[in-house]
Amino acid sequence: MDVSPSASLSDSLSGLRLPVTYCIIGDERQARRQADLICIDQTVEAAEEIIPDGPIRDQLLGRIESFEAAGAGSWIARISFPVELAQASSVDLLHLVYGTTSLKRGIRVTRIDLPEQGLDGWTGPRFGQAGLRTLLGISHRPLVCAVLKPLGLSVRDLADLAYQFASAGIDLVKDDQGLNDQPFCRFEDRVRACAEAVTHANRETGQHCLYAPHIGSALPAARDRALFAKTAGAGALLVCPGLAGYETLRLLASDQELKLPILSHPALLGTYAVNRETGIAPALLYGQLPRLMGADISLYPTYGGDYVMTREDCLAIARTTSEPFGGTRSMFPSAAGRMGFEQIAEMTSVYGANVVYILGSRIQKHPDGLVNGCRQFIQEISRSLSSNRQS
């Protein structure tokens, strides 16, 4: 059998490292031991006594860059790994960062720090905040996204809902993540009808509302659906990486034939972040990871509602969407979770202009009607933002 030769380990490693930060629960001795194990388990995952001297031990293993107390019984370990172990795909990256360690209690991964030049082949958001604002023609205020729901409406009713949202001046209309390819609401029928409805409204208003259908599948079917959606007139895509896979998100975002903005939805991801002592910190889960994978907007529930999110969590996520991150474009954070008028003042004071509001479904029962209700919601956002700037 003809096998192409591989390069030697030493020749394959550039010396660039990928720092990853972990919060470890325990006393100092226990936490230090766990940090040492992360260095091994996240790379070679072998008994320490069988690891040979030389490049495997000196270059391939994780390396503790810093270790310090973070409070009573908790410690912060910053551990770096060779970038070559993360570059091939999201599978490699996620396994390197937390694969084996995720099986333990009391270790939470909180942050990734990319090299200044980024990771080869990882370009992040195609449009980012500035590019999406250009597409929509919105330069100064938060964006507003409406959701097509409830599940069970006919294709005709969903298209009518999309038309009303777009006519009201909503910036993005997305499928609810529960909409997929049900027998009563087939993917192609829904996408074709809703894209046409939004296009019709845009012609009437002169605005540039984007419709984002839920792709609802993993590769390779996801790409076929995405291409159909683009041909049908969709202006963006909704992907659930917790369901369809991070590699699906990454490859759709970087696809040169698609070239559409991507909204990343958190379905199934929340279980990683609800325990404060293990899992993945929200700033990494909803901020850095979707940005690195190429999402232009990250959707997640804001604080103050039914979900396990704090104000500090949401502020940390928002920071990660726009701070320097390996040369990638910025990504929009969001304020979601049954968003209504009563939350606008608080949200604008926290997020400012660079956020996407996910409009709650109660707007469909606004006393002045859906269209007028949406217009009032947008006006209230602008008014509240202006008031905050003047105070």
C-alpha cells in the first residue's frame, strides 16, 4: 500500500501556542494536579511514564503558562497548546480545548486566546458587525430580529407573518429553530414562500430586511439546503451548532458559493454553561466559539428571564464579540428570551447600539397590531438609546 510520508513532529510544529484558560475547583495541590493532567489529557492522553523525552514531551504537551488563585477553593490555570493541534477542523479545536477534561467535575474552560495572526484557515465572521450594518443600511441603532412562530402555522401563515415583520421595518426575520422539514411545513415550501414575502415587503418599503431560514441539518445536506435557500432569495442562514455540529457552522460560513450572514442559535448548548463549576463559560460558548466558527450574530438568552444567565455573563459575552481575536471581524451579541418593551431601557443601558434584539412573540398580540407594535418597538429602542447618550 502506497502511503504518503508525514513530516516529522519537530518539523510540523511552528512553536506558536494556543493559550486556553481553565477554572479549577479544589485546594491548591488538587488544582495543580488537575492542571498537570490537562496538559497530558488534552494532547497525548497517555500515562506520564510512557511519554518519551524529546519533541513529544517538550513541544506537544500542554504547558502551564500561569496558575493563580481565583478565590476560596478555585484556581485559574492558563495552559497553552501547539496551534497545529487545533487548526484542521472544529473537531480538533474542541477536542483540544475540552475533549477529555469535559469528563471530569470541577474544571470549567473559560477562554481561548488566539495568536495575533489567528489560526490558518479560520477567518471568523464573513460580514461581522460593520458588514451586516452595510447590508441592512442601518448604521446607528441596535438591530431587531423577529421570529417566525409558533410551530404548526401553515406555510402561508408563516409567509404572511414574515411579510408583516418586514413591512414594519424589522431588520431580520428568522425561522424559529423548531421549524425544519415537517410534513405540514416543508423546508423548501416555507423558505420559498417566506423569502418571497420578505422580498415583496422590501420592494414596498425600500428597506433591506433579511430572511434567515433554519438549515436544520448537518453536512452534506446542510449545504444543499443553504444553496437552495440562497437561490430562493434568503438573505441569511440560521444554524444550530449544538444540533448540526460546529463544523457545519464553520463550513457554511466560509463557503465561497454561499456568502451569506450566519446566525448561531444555542439550542442544546445551554447544558454546557448552567453549572458554574464545570462545562464551558458563557463568554466562550456564546461569544468566542461562534465568532471563531464564523457566525455574524450569536443568539442566546439575556439575563433577567427564565434562563440561567447573569448580567455579568452577558457583559462578558458582549466583550468577546468585539475585542481583538486573531484578526477576525467582530460579531453581534444579542438580547433574547421573550424580549418586550419593558426590557428596552435596561438593555440599551447595558449593550448600547451594537446588539441584536430578538423580538418576543408577544408582539403578535400588540393592541395596535403587529406592524404598529414592531414600529413602536424600534422607535422605543432609538429613543432609549438617544436618552442614554444624552445622560
